[in-house]
Amino acid sequence: MNNLLKIANRFVSVDGETSFGGPLQFSNFIRLGGCNLRCWGNQGFCDAPFSISKDSERYDLAIPEQLAQEYNEQISKKELPNRFTITGGEPLLQSEVLNRFFKELDRGTNPIINIETNGSQRIDLIRRRMNQTICFVIDIKMPSSGMHKRMKLALNKDLMIWPDILKVVVETEDDLEYFEKIYSKFDLKESRVAVGPKYDPQNKISKVTPERIVKFLMDRKMFSVRLNLQLHKYIWPYASPYFVSDPDKIPEDQIEHMRNLDR
């Protein structure tokens, strides 16, 4: 199974968050299955817990070259956008197979590719190609996620090139204070950084609002940092695949399965 892409779902929509060229551009989304982090353990923090499991039987399996050829054909006919958003789960857990997928795309449409990664994997697992624009959107997990100690920020900062982006989702004032510390510690003022609030499944912004984040950045003269709003969750506040609601609303057997997943 390691030679096949494990796909939780595929769809066409607009990028709701920071990405190459900015949000609200149409993209082919490929959500890969399997994640090594457990942000879901903090209530409601993971917006795609159905893609956490590493069990291949839970996903659609695809030969990467064949899938790329299908996209090449449809894009050449203008039936799909010439842009991809690879998300998860954690896409870089399938880096070897993804590299085969991207290599086949090289022969076709030379698309823009955004890869959303959780920040715990080194981004050079993916080979950059001359005729593709690859943008890594790299999470920096905050303490409220419970996963902040798993980040490879120092390594990935050195591996970043234009147009890669560091993305931060904050939920609490402690998260903002932590962000300020790592911004200084890792000297991120020359990096492309986007910060935004967690969006709650009950159609509410977290305790830290966009207004609060803007004031926080202005007070500290962090003028190069972008505000990142999860705009897809404003447009479709309850729509799958963007949300699986909070743990209290997930069936008990699914919750038990998630708790028993290999870490």
C-alpha cells in the first residue's frame, strides 16, 4: 500500500486560507489520509479528524501517475483549475508517493501547488521542480493544540524559499504570548508569516478575535505578519469536508477509534 496515495477526499473549491497568491482562488483539493499529530485531542482543534487514521482501509487508494494523468487531461480541457492544494492529515507522511504524483504533473500543465503541512515534518522530503510553483504552508502549532513541542521550525525555516509561508492558528492569549516568543527566538521577521484565530464549529470565532490579533501585531510593530482568516469556514460554516464538529457530536465508536490510533 505504500506505493499508493491514501486519499480521504478530493474536491474543487476555493482556498480559504493563506496560500500562493492569496486566498479565494479555485483549487483542486486532495486531502491525504494519515497524521502523526493529535491536535484533535484538544476539543474541536482538528477540523478533519476523519483524516487522522493511518489505516489504508479507511481511504481511497490511487496510483499517483494515473491520478496525475487524469488531472492533466481535465486541466488541459479547462474542466479543472490549474492549481492544487494538498492537505491532510499530514501530506509529507506520503512524500515518496507524492513526488511521483508531482513528477507526472510536470509532463502536463505545470500547475501551482500548495502543500499544507503540520510543521512536524521536514519540507525537503518533497522535491521542488523547475516548472512547478510549490508553496509550502507550514503550521507552527501553539500550546493550545498540545502539539507545539513537535515542531521542526528551526529546520524548516532554513529550508524555506519563496513563496513558502508559516501559518499560526491562535486560540488563547497564551498562544499569542508564545507566538511572540518564537517570533523573536527564530528571528521570523524576514519570513512570510500569517496568524489567525481558530474558528469554532459552532460558527463562532475563538477567544482571540481577528481584531485582537491585529492590535497585538500593531502594538509590537510586526507589520510584515499577515492576518489569516479561515474564509472557507465563513462561507460554509457547517459544510463537510471543512468540519467534523466537536468531539461531543462525533459517534462514540469513532471517538474510541481515534483515541486508539497509533501515535
